[in-house]
Amino acid sequence: MSKKENKDILKSEITELKGKLLALQQPLRAAKLPVIVLVEGWASAGKGSLIRELISDIDPRFFNVVSPKIEPEESRRYPALYPYALSIPENGQIIFYDSGWMEEAVRKYIHRDITKDEYKARIRTVNEFERQLRDGGYILVKLFLDIDRDEQARRMNALRDNYETEWRVTNEDMWQCKEYKLFRETYTEFMDKTDGAAKWHVLDGGDRRTAIRDAFKIIVSSIEEAIENGKYVGKPFEEDFPLKEMPLLKDVDLSPTIDDEEYKKELKKLQEKLKVLHNVVYRKRIPVVICYEGWDAAGKGGNIRRITKSLDPRGYDVKPIASPEPHELNRQYLWRFWNRLPRSGHIAIFDRTWYGRVMVERLEGFCSELDWKRAYNEINEFERQLTDWGAVVIKFWIHIDQDTQLARFTDRQNTPEKQWKLTDEDWRNREKWPQYEIAVNDMLQKTSTKNAPWHIIESNDKKYARIKTLKIVVDALEKACKNKKL
Amino acid sequence: MSKKENKDILKSEITELKGKLLALQQPLRAAKLPVIVLVEGWASAGKGSLIRELISDIDPRFFNVVSPKIEPEESRRYPALYPYALSIPENGQIIFYDSGWMEEAVRKYIHRDITKDEYKARIRTVNEFERQLRDGGYILVKLFLDIDRDEQARRMNALRDNYETEWRVTNEDMWQCKEYKLFRETYTEFMDKTDGAAKWHVLDGGDRRTAIRDAFKIIVSSIEEAIENGKYVGKPFEEDFPLKEMPLLKDVDLSPTIDDEEYKKELKKLQEKLKVLHNVVYRKRIPVVICYEGWDAAGKGGNIRRITKSLDPRGYDVKPIASPEPHELNRQYLWRFWNRLPRSGHIAIFDRTWYGRVMVERLEGFCSELDWKRAYNEINEFERQLTDWGAVVIKFWIHIDQDTQLARFTDRQNTPEKQWKLTDEDWRNREKWPQYEIAVNDMLQKTSTKNAPWHIIESNDKKYARIKTLKIVVDALEKACKNKKL
């Protein structure tokens, strides 16, 4: 077959595939499927031009092209995958990454911005991220645009020879050209180790039309398959996280109390310690995530206030978690928490958390059984990503018994200034106490990891509870501050 | 009265006021009122400590303390008030700014980071911003914490003498101490010129307790007043913006067409020009905002696609504007557009825009008459803030007649692949054509400012329309690129 014939065949194949992709737009939206196309590859391999072809016929309202910026200094202020986790598409939308988490990790590793261990952790994290996206219903297509050394050198020289284009060739690119062999080894290893939940597709960047045709084919067939098969429903992935042993709720002794004098003394002492520690946390840029879960009327609000009282208001935020809004429901369920993470050096206090997945969402059927069963492991992974980043993660279950709850509900009902605190939903939840108790026990057993353990706070006596949480926070921050240099 | 007595009186006044503020939390949330407390003042005047007192009893779920960072380089990538416009509170929430738009403007001016003219524009913008917030139902309390020169020097020296606190005194602070007189003049002038929709309150920072008591008094009375009086309902503010004369829709000649050959030739030529220009726009960091409004089925989507086809996908975004989500409805109506502004050098294409306020929201009663009547001026101000920042703002009204719309609706109804494009709402809107025509005429007459004029695009012939918009975009970008140096 002549070159001309071949070209004509490719052209007509591409036109046909473009039409198919166009026709898939509506079914994709109807099925509420989000699509991520990760385009990685060599500098000058033609990533931009490939993406331009891929999007040329799609309705511009339904896709976005992103290339999250990698600013070395700023990137350390958040967990490794933060910019990617934030930019995932909504249901029915397509996101094209013009290079992404692979390029960032590989460059940082080759530049020695991260250590070998950090790089290993990064690869593990990428696998977790991609699996969670797949399990969350995302279509993830990973392309690598390959060119050989000579071709890359030729293209870069051509760009540099032209006044209009020379600015496009960065020092980084030149350096990649020089270190081609090292980059090839590293890219190859990275792809080998992340060929899990989503497979890599290597495209021949030296042959533009074939690469375009192949990319279209892969995307179209991935979407067709997903529309036909629906959401991925494989067995939940489970890793053996090292766990702290937790008692069952029924075995927790709720009798501890504290007398008023002791309370005042301790409160003052601990709040002063915390105040000093907050300063160190800020200067050492330690991120802190404090999670509150507990029975209605257990005293979460007052407890949180005793913590915040000693904090510099510029350095913390309380994040009240209500039902998700539509734009939050349209994305993987952890997205809205990624979105609320503190910068390093800051403290985020979550009043209710991602554990809603395995409590209210489980009990009210807001997600499938598979969804909440998978969530234990997903949450353990998420929290490990936080502690890997250097965060102190402290989780409180504020615990009371049913009689105490009833007494507090009744008090709220009878006190005009407190009535707003009590809703019909609180009474409905109370009726489901036994089911909640099962869910909470499951949660405590499965997610009290060594790096982010649960603390059960006996709160029949609210004052006792406040002192206990303050002590735990102070201890954890003291330890973290000691371990981290300025 | 002895000092001791005075101290005791102040203490008890503060306790009483704290209680009042606490008791106002619920009414505030019930009335869905958002509160902004701007705390400005001298370095070392005690802003942080004042804020800490103010929030000490408020439920931490209902307030936030922010101090938007001023990074000189990054701040030029967005309009002047961008960080503040993004951080305004939701209804029922309180935001404390630990210094804000005053401090930023004054410092930049004294540092000569901005010119005298830019500073003047900044003051005008601040007045616009504050008035729009007030008119949008925000309670805005502005405090300035004042101390004299000796007191400031004394406090800074004390901080610097202590190992634990010396890091708190920045070079900037030292410099303010040195240039105290210049700062005092500039602060005073700024307050004089921004004492409009929200009044300044100068507090004596030299007397800590009095300052705290006064701050509480001002905040409590502002909230009480707002709860009692409800939203501000003064006469809409109107400025005489220089306007471009616009025809009435009924006088627009919709007959222009283009033949196929001419269309193809022009399309190719213009798209190539646009491609080159996009590169220059990117390198010269010109922000571009393209707005599409028009009748249903006027051909907006296809028109937008002809623009995006020639753009580098990394450098533009199409922002489809649907009905606002709850978190958007809970803030001033322009917030969701501030939130979607492009970085300088990028192009944002809005598929429907903030003009929804004076069209659908006006006609469907989603806002009050006063709200939409005020919006013309507010939008002119908003767009002037964009063009002041250097943005090219291009606004299209894609125009067709009723017969053409009917023909296109019928075609959509009869073509299976197009049916999703046609909704019941489209038919309902069509019935309101006469009312919409009045609203659109009002909009075109009142908001076609010289800096951000409307273009009516005759789109009975879609191809003619595409060429016309492309030409306008190319011309506008060419002009902007010529006027701006690298």
C-alpha cells in the first residue's frame, strides 16, 4: 500500500471515529459518566496537538483541558495528588490532562525533589487514586505518547530554530533530551508499576495520524464499554492496614466525670499549651486534621469550641459538613473533603466527616452496599495520604448513652434558645440507634489505623470529654512538633 | 472613677455584649444575613487579638477569619478585588478580614507597585464593591484600629526583644514604623474617600478594652439594625457610563447571508489569524472574556465551536452557565462569575452570563424588581473592573427571528440526535418572546458601555453569524495585542 493510500485510510478512519465520539456525548451524559483522559509522553511528542484533534468535534461545554501547574514550593503545602484530586470531572464531563501525575512524579524523582521512598509512596498513591476513580464510576484512559531520541532532538531543534516557537522549548525540555535514557527507564518503570485499575496505552508519536487514530479508538471503545457495562462492580479491594484495637461501644464505660475545680484548672493549663503549640505548628508548617463524629447531642459543638478558644483564628478553620450539594454529588465522594483540606501549617476541624459514607449514607441507602463496603479501605488510603504528607490526623467519636441523649433532647426542646439545635431528623436518627451502633462499631474496627487512630470520648460528662480531647490534641501536636525540624 | 473601677465596668460591658452577639447568631441565620467585619489598622495595633476576642463565644461553625494573601506577582493575574470577592461569606455566616482591601491598596500605593491612577481606580472600585455588598444584603462593618507613633514603636521593640515573638515583626512592619507619617496620611485619605455605603469606625488601639467594647457595640448594633430593617432598599445607584448606541431588536436587519465558498474561505483565514493571536494573548498575559447571550436555538453552541477550534486547548475554557446551585444562591449574585474568571493570558468563553439577572431572573421573578434594576449599573461596574484589569470583554447577542426559532425547534424535535437540545423550557420561553424582547432591549441600551460593548449578531444565517463573531474577536484581540507590550 502506498503512503498516500495509507494516509487516506487513516484520515477516513479518524473521521469515522470522531463521529462516533460525537455520537457518544449524549449517552455519556445520560449515563452520568465522567471521563478522564490522561495524556502523558515526551516533551515535543505532540501531546498538545493530539489533544487538539481529540477535542475538535466535542461540544466545548462538555470537556476541559487542564495541566495542573507544578510549583515545587507550593506543592509541598498539600498532599501529593491534591491538584489532580481537585480537578476531576463532574458526571457527564470529560477532562483531558495535558500531562499529569506521571510526569510530575517522574520529574520530581529525577530532579531529586523527592526521595526514593517518597517516589515509591507516590506510585502506590497513584494506584490508589486510579483504582478509587474507577470504582467510583470514572472512565480513566491513560495514553503515553512515545518518540525516540533522534526524533525528539530533531523536533526540539526545529522549534528552537524558529523565532516564533523557540520560547516553547524550556530548559527542562532540553535537559530531558540530554537525559533521554534515564527518562526512558523511569517512564517505563512507572508505567509497569501503575498498570493496574487503568491500563497504559503507548502510542507512536513518530507517526502522528496513527497516534490520533489509536487514541480515538481507545477512548471510543472505553466509553462504549462503560456505557454497556455500567459502573465497575468488582470485589472491594482490601489492604491489611495495621490497626489499633478498639472496644465495642457497648463495652465503653461512660461513668468517668471530672469535678469543676479540676476541670477549670486542667482546661486553663491545656489551652495555654495548645496556644503555644499552634504557633509551632504554624512555623513548622505541620498540617493538622481533627475529625469529630459522634451521637447527636453528644456535645461536639462545645467540645470544638474548647479547642478553638486557644487557637489563632488566622490559623484554623472549622468545616461543618452537611449533606452534599449537587456539584459535590456529581463527583467522587471524597472530592468535597479534598476540597476542604488545610494548607500545611493550618488546622482544619471537621464537624462530621467523610465517615458519613459508612454511617448515614450506608443506613439511608444514599450509596450502594458495594460503595460503603469499599469505603473503609478507601478512607484508610485517603488518611494515609494525609499522614504521608506529614499531617497529624486525629479522630474523635464523641460517645454518650441513649438516656443521656434523651435528657439532652428534652432539655433542648424545653429551652427556647436551644430549640433550633433539635430537628425532626434528630428524633428519626435516634430511632435508628441500634443500626447506627452496628455501623459505628464497624467503622471503629476497620478504620482505626495506627497512623490515624480513633479516640472514643466518654461524653456523658461533657467536661470530662473536653479535657480528654484537649489532652489528645496537645499530645499529638507535641509529638509532631518534636519530630519535625523548622 | 479609678482605673480599677473603669476596668470592671468595661469588663462587664464586654460580657454583656458578648452575650448579645451570641444571642444574635440564630436570628442572623434565620434572616439569612451574611456579615463581613473588616478589621484594618496599624501593624502591632492588636488586630489579631481584637478578632480573637470578637469570635471567642461565637459558634466556630458560623464564622471564618481570613487574611487573603497579597502575592504581588500573582495578584496581577486577576482583577484587584478578586481575592476579596471570592471570600465573601454565605448567608448566615460571618467573615472577619484580618486586614483586607484597604491595607493592600495603601501598601501597594506607598510601595509604588501601582500608579496614582491605579490607586484612584482602586478607591473607586472599593466603593463599588462595598455598595454592591450592602445592596446585596450584606452587613459590612469596617473597623480601623489606631495607635500613635510612640505606641507602635514601643510594641514592635517589645516583640523584637523576645525570642519567641521576634519573627512576627516583618521588614514591612519596621518600614511602616519608619514611614509612620506617610502611612497616617494615606490611611486617613483612604478612609475619607471610602466612607460611603459602609462607614468607618476608628477604634483606639492604645486602650485595648475600650477598643474591644466599642467593636462589639458596633457589630451588635449593625446586626440588630439589619435584622430589624431587612435588606437595604435605597434607590438604585446610577452612574453615567459612556454608552454605545444600540438599535432596538425589531430594527435589526436579519437578512444578511454568506455563500458557502466565501464562508469557507473566510472561516479558514480568520481561524488561522485567531490561532496566532491566541499565542500572543498568552505571552502578553491579556485576559479575555467572551460572553454569549441569545435566543434559544440561535446557534450559540456552533458559533462557540468555530472560535474554540482555533484556540490552544490549554489556554481557554468554556463556562456553561446553568441555574445557580445552593451555595451560589447563598452569596451575592456576581460571586459565581468572579469564581469563573480566567487568569490573565487565558480566554474564558461564557455560554450565558451574569446578564441572566436582567433577563430570566427578571422575568421569572427570581429576584426583586429593585435587584434587577440595580443590576445594570452593577454589571457595568463589574465589567469596568475587568477592563481596568486589562481584560478584553466581548459580548454577543446572537439574534434570530421567531420564525427561524420555530423552524429550528421543529427540526430538533424531528431529528432524534438533536432532541436532547430541545426542552419544555425552551417552548415556555418562546411563549414569553415579547417580554424577553423588552428585557433584552433594556439590557442592550443600558449596558453597552464603550469599554465592553454589545455586538448584535444576525444569526438567521448561522454561517454569516460565525464569520461576524470571529471577525469581532480577531479585531479586538489584534487591537489589544498591539496596545500591550511583552
